[in-house]
Amino acid sequence: MDFIIAKYNYWIYIILMMIGFYAMIVKNNLAKKVVGMNIFQTALILLFISTGVKTGGATVPIVIGDAHGHAIPGTLHAIDYINPLPHVLMLTAIVVMVATFGVALALLIMIFKRYKTIEEDEILEIRRKEAFT
Amino acid sequence: MIRRHEDIIIESLARFLTPFIQAFALYVLFLGHYSPGGGFQGGVLMGASFILLVIAYDIIEGKRRITEKFNIVLNATGVMVFSGTGLLCLILGGEFLDYSQLAAILPVGPEEARGLGILAVEIGVEITVAAIMVSIFLDLASAGEHEEALK
Amino acid sequence: MKTLDIIGWFAVLTTGALLIYGTAEMPNWGDPNSPPSTHVSPRYIEKADEETHTPNMVTAVLADYRGYDTMGETTVIFTAGVSCMMLLRRRQGK
């Protein structure tokens, strides 16, 4: 039982990640593949964030200090604050997620202008016909 | 291809809300030292305020407020503010992005200079993120044709 | 089409099972002594405010200790915006 409580958050993220992975490798529609990639990235972000949690009264990584918000020397202990490092890394990862989503949608628009469809098998069919003629 | 609907409620509400969203974006940017926030979050809010105007009106009205050339200049300005801060530290004798060297030209100690260097960098991030959000949205929403999509 | 579905399900289930098997070695949820929370993160928590005068540790680490990383990130979104423009925007008078 302790094992399940200690690990079930990873299992939920892995299930979410596999939903995205399934959409990426099986779905025929390129837009669905892009959405699958987004789900995959979201699962990774959740996985990283969950490694920063500390039980036992730890709070958000902003110093609780004097009236100006600055720390009183000697009162900062690592056990009182959750790990700020995953938050920093994932803050930048979210922005990269938005950027890759934008570029992927731009590529999709160009593919649709060229082939008039975004179904993968129809695009392959058109390309095969073009190669013969 | 967002067409104008001439709906007075939506248009005046969007015009009323935009300055508040922009003020909140600046609040999030400058309070990033003391509360959750920073350049990325403030930049997305700043971009969202402009995207709200484009959705409520149309692309022509949006491009009347920020022209495409100005937006491209803003894109590059943010990256230049960021790397320019790093270069300034290099010129002042430290390493790249070592903000404590800024104490030589600012009337504060090295610790406060590092805090101010963080603020300068966050402003650069905010400008770039806001301009890029608007630029990606305008390109994707009209499939790259901007106001020609309305004709 | 049917075989592709079966191969896809097989790949997804195998990868998922391997990853779940791998979580047995991962740190427990909320463990203060887990590897991510022990090496460099206590140094950031204890020294960030003193060294950078910024109470928000996330901002301090983002823009100061790992400023080079964030500069690369800004360049990445700049590149993404420019490539969107280059892919989609039509030339004038065409």
C-alpha cells in the first residue's frame, strides 16, 4: 500500500504520456498527431513538477522574510521550501511547447495548401501518383 | 480569417478590458521578484490583450494598432535587450551574464545589481514573448494572408 | 490499416509497461531526501536571496544562475516566430 501511494503519480503521468504516444504513432490525421505531441509534453511537465514536491510543511519557493520580503540571515533551510529547480526548467519548457505547436500548425497549413488534405494515407497516395506521372 | 461582426457589446467590452489586462501584465512582470510571475507570464498576458482586440474586431483593426514591421522590430528588440545586458557585463570586465558587474555603473551594491540585472533580462523576455505570440497568432489565424484574407 | 493498429497498440503497451517497471527505482512522492532535492537545489534555496536580492527563488534561478539557458530559450521562441512567418507569409505583389 505504501508502494502504491509513493508511486501512483508516476503511473498517472505514464498513462497520460502513452495516450499522447498512441495518438502520435497510430492516428492518421496529422492534426491529431500534433495534439498527441502536446499531450506527451504536458505529461512530461507534470512528471518533472512532481519531483519538486517535499512533504512535511514545505511551501512555495518564495522567501518568507521581513517587511521588505527579504530573508533574515540564518533562517533559510532547504526543508522548508519545495525544490525550485523543476519549476524553472518547466517554465521554459512550456514556452518551447507553445513555440513548437505554432511551427507545427504552420507546417500543417502549408501541407493542406499543397495537398488539400491532412490525412496521412491520402497524402502518400497523392505522392505515389505524382511519382509515376 | 476573423471577420468583423459589428457587435457593440463585444467590441466595447474588449476595448474596456484591454488596458486592464496590459496593466496586469506589467504588474506580473515587475512583481516577479516578490511573487509568482516574471517575463514569460507577463509576456503571454501582454500578447493575449492584443489577441483579444483582434478577435473582437478584425485583423485590419489589430494591424492598425501594431503594424507588422513594428512587430518584427519588437521581436528582435527583446532578444537584443537580453543579450545586450549580458554583453554589458562582458564589457564591464566580468563574465557573460554576470550581473554583479553592473554595480560599476549603478549606485547600488553587487547583490542589488544582480536583482536589477534580472529585471532588465525579464523585460527583454516580456517584449519578445508578447510580440511572438501576436505574430504567431496573426500568421496562423489568417493562414499567412493577414488582411488579404478578408477580401 | 488493421495491422498498423495492432503494431501501435503493441508499441504503446510495451513502452508503458517498461516505464511503469522503471518507476520502482524512482524517488517516492514528496521525499525531501530524493536526488532532485539534494544536490544543487539546497544551495539555491539558502543563498538565492542573499546573493541576488530576489526573494522569488524561481526568478533568481531562471534569470541569474541559469541565465544562459533562458537566453537560449528566448532565441528558440524568436526562431519559432520567424519560421512561422517565413513558412506562411506571402510575398508582396504575388
